[in-house]
Amino acid sequence: MTTDPILEVRDLAVEFPLRQGIGDLVHRRPPRVVTAVDDVSFSLDPGEVLALAGESGCGKTTIARTLIGLGTATRGEILFKGRRVGGDPAEGPAISLKELRQKAQIMFQDPYESLDPRATIMDIVAEPLVVHGLAASEEQRLDRVVRALEEAGLRPADDYLRRRPHELSGGQRQRVVIASALVLEPDLLLADEPLSMLDVSIRAEILNLLNGLRRSRGISILFITHDLGIVGHFADRLAVMYLGRIVEMGPTRAVLHDPQHPYTRALLSVVPVPNPRLRRTPVILQGETPNPVDLPAGCRFHPRCPIAVEACRVTEPDLAWVRDAHRVACLLVAGASGDDAAARLPVDHAEG
Amino acid sequence: MSRAQAPRRGALRRGRRALGRNKLGAFGAILVLTAFFLAVCAPLLTQYAPTDVIRDAAGHGMTFAPPWEHGPLGTDDAGRDVWTQLVYGARISLTVAVLAGFIAMFIGSTVGITAGFVGGRADTGLMRVTDVLLVIPDLPLMLVLIATLRQMDLHVSPLAVLIVVIGLLYWTSTARLIRSQVLTVKERQFVDRSRAIGAGRIHIVRRRILPQIMPLIVVNTVLILSTAILVESGLAFLGFGDPTQPSWGTMLNFAFDRSAITNGAWWFYLPPGIAIVWVVLGFALLGNVMEERLNPRLAGHHLEGGKDMVSVQDVTEA
Amino acid sequence: MTASPLLSVRHLTTEFRLDDGQVARALEDVSFDVLPSQTVGLVGESGCGKTTTVLSVMRLLPGNAQITGGTVLFRDTDLLTLGEPEMRRHRWKDIAIVFQGAMNALNPVMKIADQVREPILQHDLMDRFAADRRVDELLELVGIPRARRNQYPHQFSGGMRQRAMIAMALACSPDLLFADEPTTALDVMIQAQVFELFKRIQAELGLAIVLVTHDLGIVAEMCDVVVVMYGGMVAEVGPVDAVYNEPQHPYTQRLLAAFPDPSLAADLPAGGQDLATIPGTPPRLNALPPGCRFEPRCDRRMDRCREASPALVDVAVTGSGSTHRAACHLLGGRETGGPEAGGA
Amino acid sequence: MDRRRFLLRKAGLALLTILVVFGINFMLFRVLPGDPVRSVIGRGVRITPEAQEALRQQFGLDQPVFPDQLVATAGQWLQGNLGVSWSLRRPVTEVLASKLPNTLILVGLAQLVAIVLGVLLGMLAGWKRKTPLDVGALGFSLVAWSVPTFWLGIILLVVGSTLFGLPTAGVVSPENTGKPLLSVLPDFGRHLLLPVLTLTIVFLGEYMLIMRSSIREVLADDYILTARAKGLSEWQVLRRHALRNAMLPLVTVIAINVGFIVSGAIYVETVFSYDGLGKLFQSSLVKQDYPLLQGAFMLLAVSVVIANFIADLLYVVLDPRVKDT
């Protein structure tokens, strides 16, 4: 890597305290916490798309919200272009949250919810400019808003400026969201499930739009999704999360082609494939993701893991290199741990 | 009289839909406007003063003169013109209700927004106070307070006492309502988006939260006004109005205490009651129509209107 | 024809009366068959009429909707001609529904076991005691621990609720099961569990399933036959294999192209590849185009498409008893109004 | 569990409310100007300073207000000693106990009828939309809500007495005064009719309105569709699935409204000179009989708090999901 990463996340942990009952106070039980994100590290290069994938409750959304300051990190640090977010300038290069929020933008899942129903499209797209005191004159502001709208595919922009969100379709709203992110010309876009509420044909359009932005503007995108079916079309790298941790991370093609972690394998095997000639036998994990309050000891996936061994109950695996940039957190994967326990890993279970 | 504003609001809103939206709203507006018209134009609508005693040809006071002897609404036990009292009473009733309503609304909105937006201890504390006030039976509490204040020789008008007491007690349901609305709005994604853009607290409250809350405040004010009219009339009926400035409630108090009923003087006890129902109904209907008008998203579950097609959900809402 | 259809929908047309007095034609001329033990996928984007089709067959439409034409033959009985009491006897006993996995399809203040038991008692299938035993069997079948039978829906996770819903649907041993977006709110792994359960009960009980979904992948994995709907009409119908590999209707073609195929993802160029899109938006049901409903978005439209709505015509007859048919003028078929357009 | 937490919180609130009411009572009594002793013996009566001082000591008024008087008062109240009524010269507790049953019967009957009718009619109105029943129910509810209770009482009093010859005042006729109510039941019933009717109408309108909209909302829920799909008839759907769910908002409203019931009792008892707590409250206010006023206020508040808590309990029974807001 010759370029410096635009975003670096180091050992990020986010915990939410649980409300204590009267009984807990009386018995002086220590406050319990939900560990939403646990020791997550990754980086993102300029122009790169990193997909953060996993089921609900795995912590992927919490990461995005924490990055943009909508949640508070319990531990760890976030560096934006080498500057610590919210850090003390005395300890090295730092960036304020306010400045970060100018360079990084978030877009949410639900295009019906993420636009103020009472505001006009003009107000919504111009809001970032107002907040950051950019574009002093009215004309300048209008000019930038129009450019952003057109770049987001709402042409001619004049048709949209005076409208309100409820007059637009889901796809159009998501384009407005994108426009309001583009108006500040950000370097980083945190896209939290931007496609999951949209119909198939609309979804493709929005995905292509994001893809185009990355190519034309070199915006880096952290793409949060539960849909492993779509990442191949978009992401350069893929990180799979389970219960607050990244269990596997690597170039998208490598992970999809040769998934190492048993969870990734299972997850990939259950993604429906629109090809009736390719019906496979899915690896269906039984039960449900456990409650993040009482995390299992050892590898947190072991209670549901089809190949878990005794050691998995005790040792929590680190995210270790397999080959090239492909990393896995599993004791049983060769290269990921010192021993050759991986020999026990059946490799045929994901193929039909 | 009840403080159960929230459920009733919903119920009325739906009720309104059943009868057609604009007709009922217009009806409510007409009721309210006529009442204000009476109040404002009182001196033009009658040739008497409320305290004038009507005398017959022989110079005797006409007590309990029926409408066919003295129009349009006859006289009361002291021979005063009922119509005159009615139109001047509108002034008193509406003034007390409007002032008390605004006090209640101001306290309620402030408490609600503060509790909802600040959260934490401030929220807990304010809501504790609200809950306690909500449970204490309102009429006895008001009566005790009014009696006490009157005993304290404060040299203020009894009407001022009424206004303050009603205003100080009827903000609780508003505060709860607005707090819960603020909490809902605060959690909505477009507020998160504003925060994520870097907007400060003041910007968010002013530009994102208040605009969503305003319609609720306005509508609730109108509905509180209808409650305030009822409460004022009740207190006045129990004898806590200002006998020198009779409101509709005070008129009913006189009618009841001075045997208008046993004398069959229906022209004395029917008109003020009808006037009260008139205005209360008017405010209630108006409030609910305004609610719909001011809030385009009220009916707006996001399945409605947003999708490109008329889906089943859309049409089943009809 | 190897078997006579269990359910045969012909020319079904359903209209909604809107607030402003307009009429929206939510379904028009919908025809398809369901054979015994078959799985049929009803697929399309939101608002295409999938759910309306199910509710029309069950005659559970809201008050402002009306079925204005067609027949719904369930084993030779036209459900549309039955009186309400007779129709009630068919509901759940012959045709049951699993609704979308949201909390709302179960009564929040009723215990799970009571809800599962209710249809058994309603249709007088057995006494209370036997019904209770049956409930236990059903819950075991779908994998709900006996200890949880007396819990309430809010104590169940989304996946468990959907299992309870399925147990309830099986209570009267129906021959046909509608599953309306049964996994929409669920995670993929839970979705896989639910579909595994569907496959198992179908193998064990031999019932036919109509799966309503917007997910082309699910249809490919689960179904024998697919019905592609667009704008309230059937665009294409046929065996899944035929429709997916040789789609005839331009809408089906574009829809399949727009749907990402994860099995090919590993071979995509680094940085991904654009997906095919369908420009424009689906028509509003109260402002339908005069001719083919897909015409305004179709890149192969002809003059004829603007004038007349195409009827379903045979593309090829396959051996399985399901014919591959599509409604497109490119196939040169007859126009609307032709005799028995949807016959199997 | 959530339920226990919910009930604990509600119980805490109830206790706090009672404390606050006690505080208000205590403070107001001390804040009042003038010499309470004078009020006891009535204005214009001359007594010696010595006698005044004796009374003063008897009431504990020579002690410092805080904490001595507060502690003493709290202690006495806890023992059920609410002092002696100035105007009636009888222990307040005794006076209250003699009036409580009358009010409970009046209010209880009215509530019962209003709830049963409100649930039934509201349900039918919400189910059969846009029928004459629905529109009628709505119109009735709106007007009933807008009518001041006391005025409705006056109208019914006039109509009832002139057209049906019903009594206009009292709990029983003068000749039956003092006899046990059970022995003069027909007379008691005739006296109850109009006050109960007044209160019923006032509450019925509101309950009907809430039930009506609540049943509509519930009927649009998905589980109703499930119930229909199961082959249930409309009536079965309504009874087994919609009713209980639709009752929940009503219970909440009744809980909030208990205070409103007290207001209703005060107005109605005043209009019909019905000898209950409401009338007692009103008359002790007029007579400035502070011990009695305090006692009546306290009893009313405690009743409301208890009724409120019962409604919360009922809610927990009806709804397995308890949300702690």
C-alpha cells in the first residue's frame, strides 16, 4: 500500500449499559453491558469500498454510527486521514467531530425515514451547507444543491427543489439522501443498508449510482449490508461480522470464492441464488444468534459452529492472516493459527 | 374537565373522518367564530349593560320576565337582561379560557420539550411532578387552591385567580404528549442525519424538532381551550367566579342558586349552557381538523403515498 | 396433463375503490394453476398484485375491494360463488396462510398454544383434549419447545413467531398453503431455517405451497413453477427452470438481469460491475397505460404495445404439466379478449 | 420482570401522590390567614383569651409548625384521626364514613353502566362503519363531551321532575331519612336515577368514542386478518380477537380519568343535593370547615390513587406485554 488509508479503526469497542433493576441496586450487582462491537479494527483506502456484512445485531450499524459520532466508543480509536477523531491536539494530529462530519457522510437504510417530512428537497440538500457555514451566497448555495441533485441522478434538479419527500418515490428519496451527502463533497460515505428497503429494479439503479460516484469522485465507501448476494457487485473488500467481531476479512473475491470461517461459509451457503439449476445444500446453522449480554466464552461462534472442537470453548481466536490480505478468526483454519487443527476442517460442506 | 387529552384527540380525529373532513371543520370554526363575535361586539348587540335592571311601565323591576315579555331572552331574578349577560358573559368565559389555556400550553410545551430533549434526571424529575399532578383529582385540588388564595387577601380579581389556577393545573397532559412526541421525533432518522451532518443542538431543536412539534402544540392549544371553557364554567357554577363580572358559568350559578329552576325560568338557565356546549364543541372540532391540516404526515405511514403504485396497504387505509 | 390442478385461478380481476372515487384495477385477468404438492412462486415488485391475488383467492379483501371477474376453482368448487358461511368452512381447513413474519400476524394478548388450537376447534375437527395433543405435535413439528407453548408472541423471536405461524397454518392439515413474504423481516440464516421447515413439512405432509415473494433467489431455490406479476397482471408463468433460463417477457428478462447472482459474484471484476436496471417506475394502478402495462418501460416496445394489452400465450409445452406462457406482443399471440387465455 | 417493575413504579407513584396531597393539605391549612380558633367557634362569639388559649393548645397550634405540628398531624392521620369538624362538631372520620357509601354507589353504578354500554356501543359503532349507529354514536359522544356535567344535571333534573315526577334532591325522601338504605330501596332508587343518568351520559360519550376508534384500529391489524383467514365469523373475530385488544386503550383512559369521576361526583351531588362526599366537599368549602375539607380532599385523593392503581393492575392482567413508559 502506497497510499495512506482514509479511515483507520483500531480496537474499537462499543458497549451499552443495561438498565439496572431495583434488585440489582439492592444486591449491588455490577452494571451489565451489551457488547455491540468488540475490538474491531480495519482500514479503508481512498476510493475503496469495504463491505461490512452480517446478520442483525452483529454490530455493523453500531460501527457506522460510532464512526460519525452518533454513538460513543467505549474503547479504541478512529483515525481519519491519520488524524485522531476527537483527540487531544497535544497528543498528535487530531480532527474535531464537526470537521469529520464535513468530510464523512452517512446514509441510512430507510429513505422514508431519513428525510424531514416538512422540509423541501432544497432545504434538505442545503442543510449541510448551512450547518457548516459554506456557500455564503444564496446563489452559490443553489448552485451547489443543483449540482449535487443532478449528480445523484435527479435531473432536471429544478423539478425537485420545491417538492417534499412524500411526493417522491423510494428510489428518488434515496437519491436525495445521496445528493445531500454529495453536496459537501465528502471523502468518505458510510452507507448503512442503503438498498434493503428498495425494490429490485430500484436497488440496481442506486447501486450503480454509488458505483459511479466511487469511480468518478474516488469516494471511499463503507457499505453496511446483510445481503451477501450484492457485495460482489460493489465491494473491493468484505468483512463478515458475528456478535460484535469481525470473523473474516479480505478481498471480496477471495472471501466469496474461498470462505474460510465456518460462519462465512454457512452464511454464503444460504444466500438464495436466482438460478434453479444451481440448487445447493445449504449449511443451516440451528438456533439464533445469542444475546450479546451473555457472550459465550472462547470463540463466540462455537455454540452454533458445525465443526467446533474443545479448544473453541476456551480460546478466543484472533483475526489472523490466511494468505495475502485475507484474514480469519478461527482456531481451525490453517495459517490462522499455529497448529494444524485445520486438517480437521471438512472442506466439502459448502459445495452441493 | 378530563385531562385525558391524548386518547380523545385520536378518537375525535377518527370521528371527524367518518363525517367528512371539511364540513365538520367548517362547522367547528363557525361555532367558535360566532362566540368570539358575540364577545367582541357585545356593546353593539345590546342596548343595556349587564347590571341594568329592566323596569316595566310602572317602574318596577321585571323579575323572571319571559322572552315574550322582554326580548330576546327575558330577564333574571334581579330583572337584568339575560341576552345582555350572555353576550358580556362570552367575554369573560373566553378571556379566562384563552389566558388559562395559553398559560397551560406554555408550561406544558416547555416542560415537555425540556424533558424530552434533555432527558436524564431533568426528564425523570419533571415527569415525576407531572405524574403526581395528573393523579391528584383536579377539581378538589383547584377548589382548595382557589379557596386558599381567596382567603389570603391578595387583592386580585377572582378571575385572575381562576386563570392562574386553571393554567397551573392543566398543562400535565400536554407536557406528557409533547414529551413523548419529542422523544419519538428525536429518535427519527432524519434527526440522526442532521446530527451526523454536524448540526448542533440548537439547530436540531429549531429546525428539525420544533417544526414537527408545532402542529401538535397548536392543535393541543385549541383542545385545551375547550377544556378550559368547561373548567371555568364548572368553577364559576360552584361559586368561584366573579359575581360582578358574570361568565356563563356564573350565570348558571345564579340561575341555580336563585331558584330559576323552580320558577320555570328556562330562559335563564338554558342559554348559558347552550353557549358553553357551542364553544366547547366548536373548539374540539376545529382542533381536530387543524391537526390534519397542519400535519401532512399524520396519516403518513410510509407505505402511503410514497410508493409508486397503489399497493394493497394504500387502498385498505381508505 | 398429469394431474388435475388443486387450485385453478382463471381471469381473476379485482378492483379497489379509492377515497376520491377512482377505481384502481389491482388485478386483471390473472390466471394460474397450482397442482397438488407443488410449490408455486408468485413473484414481482411491491404493488404488483401478489398479495391481492392471495387475498382474492381467500376472499379476505378489505371492504373497498371487489372481485369483478374470473373464477377460483379449488378442487372443482368455484370459491367465488360460495356464500360466506361455506367459504368460511374452506378457509384454513383447505387453504391456510402464513403471513409476513412481522409480530402483527399473531394476536398479542393470546397464548401461542391457544392461537394454534383455535382453528382446530373452529372447524370442529376434534375435542379440546385431542386438540391440545395436536397442538403439542404441531409445535414439536416446527421446532418450538413444549415449555414455550403458553408464552405470548412478544416473548418469541421473529423466527420463532414464524414457526408458530406455520404450526398454526398446519393445524387443520390444509391441502394448500399460501406463504406471503414469510421471511421478509428475518435474517438470512433464520430465513434458511424457515424454508428448510417448509421443505420438510411439504415432504412429510404433501401439501401444495404458493410462495409470495419479491426475491427471485428464493423462488429459484424453492419453487417448481413461477408466476411473474407486473402491474396487476401475469407477465410470465411457467416452470422455474424454463422461465429463469429462457425468460420470454422483457420484464422478466430485465428483472432477472437486475437481480445480483451471488453464485457469480466471485468471478466479477474487482470493484464490482454495474447491474442491469429497468428505467422508469411501475405504473400506478389508478392510472394504467392503455396497452401493455410494461410498455412505457420496455426497450423493445412496438406500436401495437401501446394499443392493446397482450394476452398470455404458450411459449413451449413442457412435460411436467406446467406450460410456459408469457404475455408479450413480441411472441405474436392473440390480444386481450381471446378465448381461454390462461388454460393449462 | 417487566411487570413487577411496572407495578412497583406505579405503587411508588401512588405513595408519592398521597404524600404530596398530605403535604398540600398540611401547608394550606397553616397558610390560611385568620385564626382557626375563631372559625371553630364562629364569628361574633366572644370568648375569653384563656378559653382561646385552651383551644389553641387542644389543636396543637402553640407548637412550632415544623417539625412538631407536621409530625403530630401525620401521626394522628395515620391513626385515622382527622380531627373534628368545626361546623358539625363530629369527628371528621365519622362524617366521611357516613357519606362514603352514598358516593360509592352513585359513582360505581354510573361507571358500570357507562363502561358496559360504552364498550358495547363503541364496538358496534366501530365495526359497522358509516351506519346510522356509527354516526349517531359519534354525534352523541361529541355533544356529551361538550356538555358541562352540572348543566346536564340541571336539564335532567327539570325534565325528570316535571315529566316523570322524579325527586330532585336528597338520597332518600325526608320521611325515610336515617333509615337503612336497604329498607327503603325503591325510594333510594328513584333518588339515584337522575344523578346516575347524568354521570353515565358524561362518561358514556367518552368511553364510546375511545372504544369506537380503538376497535377500528384493531380491526386493521394483521392478526385480525389471520383470524378471518382461520374461518372465524365476523362476530367471532370481534369477540375473540378484537375486543380484548381494543379494551386496552380504554383501561388506560379510565385510569387517567378517575380524577374526572370525582369532579363529576362533586357537580352532580351539588346539583341534586345528594348527600355524598362531593356535596360534603362543596359545603365544607363554603362553610370554611377546614378539618372536614382536608379530610374530604384526602379521602378523595386516596380513592383516586387506589382506583388508578387498580386500573393499572387490570392493564397488567389484560396485556401480557407491559411497556414501562
